[in-house]
Amino acid sequence: MRTRWRLLDLPPLTAAENMALDAVLVELRGQGRSVNTLRFLRFKPATVLLGYHQSVQEEVREEYCAAHGIDINRRITGGGGLLFDESQLGWEIICDKAFFGVTVPNTALFRTLCEPTIAALRSMGIAATFRPRNDIEVHGRKISGTGGTDSDSAFLFQGTLLMDFDVETMLKCLRIPVEKLKDKEIESVRKRVTCLAWELGTSPDCRDVKARLVEAFASALEVDFVPAGLSAEEEDLLAEKLPFFQSQEWIDMVRPTRSRTELVQAARKSPYGLVRVTAQVDLVRNSIRDIYITGDFLSFPGRALYDLEAALRGRKLVMDDLQRCVEDFFASGRICIPDMGPQDIILPLSMALAKADIARAGIPLAQCNRINTTCDSFAGVLARGIDALLLPYCAKDPDCSLRHEEICTACGRCSVGDAWQFGEERRLSMVCITNFEHLHKELVRLKEQGCRAFVGCCCQQFFVKHAEDFEAIGLPGILMDIEDTTCYELGEEKAAYTGQFARQTAVNMDLLQAVFAAADRAGEAQHARG
């Protein structure tokens, strides 16, 4: 006899109501006080939904959302941010783990639970396939993202099916992580995402889509679905939890800020997700006062990442000890991040703490987040000696006849001229970089000519995207963040890559002078040691 599951299909709810209900359903199922459920969910009004570990300020354009009546909330599951407008359809499985014979949800289970949606899409003539680790795509274009969490003996696995898609509004709501662009080699959001309306040529009937999903899940899981509402216990617990999910405490639960000078931050993009580490450090006590680990990844159980942060708080800024702490946390089974391991946390953690080491070289800690290093530590680069200064063409005056040339006449009309004159006074090898290919060529040339190390200027997003390219070339260097609105913030990184970015940024002269002052101090110390 086939098992009976509940089919829960409520009218559209607010974001807070939907998120609170998710928490209720998985909690009560984990305690054995409710039944296995397939749930459909829709949102009204439209909502930007963040993953559990993401920060509103890092991922959302809050002013735009407020001006256009778009809610902001966060899921109880991990993953990336999305715009869930009234045209989208969500589905969820809330189930006891024993049904699938698992203790910790894994990539294999993700695939199993995506297969019914794939089957439903194929029944509509859409050639959907599974994309590891937890997406559904059509000819390489994402049509559904999924995620999950667990509680005691149950887990919740959810998916978003894009019925229609408002690209323009999504781009205005979300700060799309540019780090994702390199690996997927995409030219635009429209080329990496699709929806039912685009694939079918018309907006589908939501009732038909739901019916196909129910049929596909019933067949795959070998169960029968019985429509039913919430139990009295679920309604009571929902009323109890709802105020918290409506509160700023929940929405702003992950809110690191760069404005406090004690904070150091770094990000690393792996093939499976972006991980940011933001640490509040006490340089006098040489310890971590507070730490946030955020990004667009999934982790199990839901509280595991916060337990890891708690394990790191108060520890000394000794990377070997911090690395062992993270490795032991993973090895003990206290956290599972599908397809990722301790090194995916350790690397951005070490990059963030390297910013504290920069402060010890005399750079104001408020400026340390604007510095990245490649192929050596900050102190290591200073000890080698700096021979070259690379300046960005985008900081030149847009009307300058030499904007796209390698040279500068230091006419005083822009910050590049100021930096060029500074470099001449220090007898550095200098060049204005005109595009990415030119940068690669110059770094290789400098390395072949025996350059010990370089200082260059680029935005943080560019460094995160091309960190592996810098490492592959192998020339030690210090990369300083440029000022003003960059190509990544304007969505014009393709134009910048080819040297066609038309707006003007600026070289941070105060930071440039501080870096070379630190280099002078390091040189004097070496000379004193003999």
C-alpha cells in the first residue's frame, strides 16, 4: 500500500509568513508531530529572498526595494539571493530523513529530489536536466534553484520554478555577485537564466504546472498526495514564530559592516560557491573578537555555521591554530557543506587575517581592506622590494588623448598623473594598463625581466575574479583598491575587460603613499639588521 503524504497549497503569503511556516513545518516534522508534506508556496508582495548565510547590505539594493514595495527577507536554507515575485512558484518537500535513508542531506539526495521537477518540465516539452550541485537547467540556462535545511529527524528541501522572469527588476534589486561570471562564462543574466514563459512562448497556467509536479513527485516517491491544510498545532506555532520572521533581528541577522576600523574582510570564489569572511580583530590582544562567514552556499545542520563562528571567536590570530579549529569542526561531522570542505573556509579566513598583518606594517586598519596581495604576503612583498607600478587606464580623464595609451605625461588633470609623478620620483618601472590582456602581458614581461615585485591598482571585484590568474603568473605584488564607481558596480565589466570603460575612477593616492612608506620602513629595518 502506498504511503499517504499531505499536499499543502495555501494562497500567496508574505515573505515573513512563508519563512515562518517553513520553520514550523520542518521543526514539527523533526519532532514527529506532523506528516510528510509536499508544499507549494507563492509570495505577495514580491520579495528579495536571501540565503540563510547572506548579508542584506552585501546582496541587496535596499533603497530600490523600499521605493518599489519589494519586501526583503531571508530563507532558513542556504544558497544565493533571488527575486521571488508573484509569478514564481516554489515547491518544498518536508520529510523524515528515514524515508530516504539519510542522516545528513547530500548531493545525491539533491539530485533525487530534483528529478520529479525535471520530469514535470519534460512533460511540458521542456528539455530540463540536473546541474550539480543543486540546480535544474534547460540547455545550460538555469530554470530552478534548490536548497535545504534540517531539524532533528527531518529535512526540508525546496525549489523555485521560474514561471516568468523580470530580468531588469532582479538586477535592480540584487547586487549580482560578479565572481560567478568567470566560471560560467556568460555574457548576460538573460543567457544564464530561463523560465517557463520563455521556453513555452507563453505564460503557463499555474494550476497545470502544480498538477504536473504533484504527478511527478507521486510517481518518483511512490506516494499518494492528499490535499489538506495546517493542523491546529502548526497554526499556533506559526502565530508564535511569525513576529520573529517579521523582525529586523531576523532580516539583518547577518550584517557585517565595513565602516568599523576593526574589521578585516576577504572573499574567495570556488567552483561551488562564494565564501566571504569578515572578522573583527583585536590587534592588541591578537585575537578574533567576532567573525561572520557568509556566502551563497548550503550548510547542514542550519545552525552549524554559527557554531563554527562561535568556535573561532576569541581565538588568537595564529593561522595554524585557526586552521586546525576549522578542520576539526568538519572532521567531527558538526558541519556539512555539499561539495565543499574546510579549505573553502580556511582560504578566505587566511586572506582576511592577512589584512591584519598589513596593519602591523603601519597601514591604517581602515585601509587594509582595500589591499590584496598575490604570490606572497604583504610583508614578503615589501621585503623583496618593489620595482614596478601598474596604473589603470580607467582612472585617466575620459577626454585625455592618452586614456588608452600605456604612458602618461603627468599633466595634473587626473590621479593617474599624480601617481605617475610619484612613481618617477621613486624610479619605478611604470605602465598604464589598457585592458586585461595587456595586464597579463605586462606581468609576464616584468617577471621575465627580473622584477622583484609590483604595486597595481584594481577594484576588489576584479581581484576576486582574477586571483587565480595573478597566482598563475607568479609575480609577487600588492593590489590596491581604486576609488569611485567601478565597472563591476555599473555592470560594464565586459567593456572594461576590452579597455572600453568610459567612466572615470581614481587612484587612491593616500593609500599608495602609505604602501610605499611601509616599504621604506621595511627597507630601513633590513638595512639596520645588516
